Amino acid sequence: MQHSIRQTAKEITDYFNASDAETNRHAPTLTALINEMMQDGQPVSNKTLVARLVYKLELESDERQLQNYRQVLEHLLMKNANAAGQ
């Protein structure tokens, strides 16, 4: 389990180190989601991040936070689509 946490931490660090300005803008939200997932013992991947964002969208009532989650979700999906096309 410890190796898994270290590997996840390395992947997260690599993600943010190689990120663009748009990713950096969403970093606080992504970091909070990743922390929640790790505390819940859930694996962190693009797929699980998307699922967590959809879950948050279903529960959130604050319009500002909803917009933030929508933007982060859109960014993740676009980044994944661009990576798949390379």
C-alpha cells in the first residue's frame, strides 16, 4: 500500500510539474479532490477524478462551486482527449 501512495504522489507531482496555465488555475480544486480520494482509500486516476467531479456536481448547490467543478471537469476531459490524440 505504501508503494501505491508513493507512486500516486509521484504521478500527481509529475502532472502538476508538466502542467499548463489552465491546469495550474484548477490546481486547488484538483488537489482537494485528490486529497479526499486518498483519505477515502480510493485510487487516483483520470477516470476516478472524473467520477468524483460528477459526484460533486450532483451534490453541490452553490452556483459558484458548481461552475468551478464544471470547468475542472471540462479541463480534465479536454486534456485527456488531447493526450489520446497524440
